[in-house]
Amino acid sequence: MAMIQTVLGRISPGELGFCHSHEHIMLAKGKPFETNPALCMDDFDKSLDELMLFKSIGGRAIVDCQPVGAGRMSAEMVRLSEQSGVHIVASTGFHKRDFYYHGHWIFTWDEKSIEELYVHELTQGMFLQTENELPRDFHNAKAGLIKVAYDTVGLDAHYTRLFSAAAAACTETGAPMMIHIDIGMNPLALDDFLDARGVPPNKRIYAHPDRAVADIAIHKELCKRGCYLEYDTICRDKYHDDAAEIMIIKQMLDAGYAKNILLGLDTTNQRLKAYGGAIGLDYIRQIFIPSMEAAGISSHDIDAFMIDNPARAFAW
């Protein structure tokens, strides 16, 4: 039977509800913050306020995409879900190498050890360490997603080891995989790599192609293969405005890929109202959905992006 694994346990896909498919609700101050000061949301009360705002407009679930060892705050996410009533899907996996201090275990562990860590987090519980501490204590809350990152260096030896470990954990557990794409990267070569290692197309979710991959033909090819695309360049004018985002979505709808699209905000402390940011977790519901409707996108398709597709994409 299909299930989605949240930090509070398994739920049926039909229980997920209105879902943001790529967010960051709690993130400890560390190497990601040193790389980009927007990457720290470590105030529990503020994060709870943001989730309550999300819940007030009908939000039922978010997917937190910060992986193990890079500032993930898994214990706090458990408390947030308990107190807010919002489902949270947490992530294991790896991010870009710039998000780790020199000497971090992610640079030294072999492929099998990394795979075993991911499987442990998906099946037994998430480790509590942050940054470059070695994994030690863990709690019962499990990850429900393998988050990985396709960096501008491509599949060098470091990333080949990590992607191979993630692929093995995916095929062993059945957990979905979300793949960050750096701007300018062509994900088709990586998709071939994952396919060759047995990762099913419906377990491959590509994040940020709306800003990272200019060629819409590549978007369509990934969907043709059966992959999901997670679009989150919403209210990000440094890349493009919402009208341009809607044009990308409409092109994909015209091509017949309504069932392959997920939406999120990829939030930072500059994008969460509770942290003084410009928007908040209510933006898609309150602003972007009316803009899509005004552009002729049907409520049926919008429900697919926000409810039906996440229920399938994040199911095991």
C-alpha cells in the first residue's frame, strides 16, 4: 500500500492535502549561512508562526529539502509538525559541496557507508548531528525524501560516489529523490546515470528547472520519461517575474504534462514573513494561484500541482 513518510509517521497519499513541494522551514546557522546569509531559519517560534500562516490559508503539508549534515534541524521539525498540525516531509541526502566545511564526513566516507546512512534515516530514524559532526544519536522520526544536488562540476568523482549511494538507497527503500539543478546544467545526462542505476522515473523529481534550464525541450523530455519537475521560481524577480513563470507552466500544460508539475517557494529567511521576509508561505495560495487562474490555468490543473501530483510524487 502506498504511503508518504512524514516526521510524525506514515500517512496515506490522500491525507497529504495542499502541499508545497520544496521548502526550508528550519535551518541552523552554519556553512550554508556562511555561503548565503539568507540560509538560516533557526528560530522555532518564527518558523511555527509561518506554518500557522500556511495552515490558515488551507496549507496541509510542506516538504523540507535540507539534507543531513548541512544544518538540518530534524528534531525541531517534529515539534513544528506536532504544534502546527502541518505535515512535514524531511530529507536525507546531500547538498552542494560548498555547503560543507572542510573535513566533513561527506568528503571521506565511501559509497557504501553513505548509502547505509541514507537507508538508516529513511527506515530507522534521522541522526541529530549538524554540520561536520559524525552521525551518532538518532531519533525515531524518519526522512521521507532523498535530496541530492547536481552541481556545476557535474558528475566528478565526489558526486558520482554520492549519487551512486543515493540511487542505491532509493532502489532499496522506494523513497523518492529530489534533485537540485544548478543554473546552466543539463539534467539529461544525470537522468541517464540514475536510470542506469535503477532509479524509476517516477522517483526522480527535478528541482528548479524553471530557472536552471532555459531549454523547455529538456523539461518536456524529462516529463516524457516519467519524471516530475518542481517549479519554485515564484516571486523571484532576479530570475524572472511571475508572468514568465506562468508562461513556462502553460507551455508544459500545452504539451500535456499537467501530471508532472509540482510547485513550491524554496523559502529562505528573506522569503518568510515571520523572519521579516518579503513574502510568506501564503504567497502561492493568495497571489500566485489567482495569477494562474487569470492566465487561463484551470482549477483542475492547479489542484494537480498542489494536491494530486505531490500525493503521487512523494509516495513510497
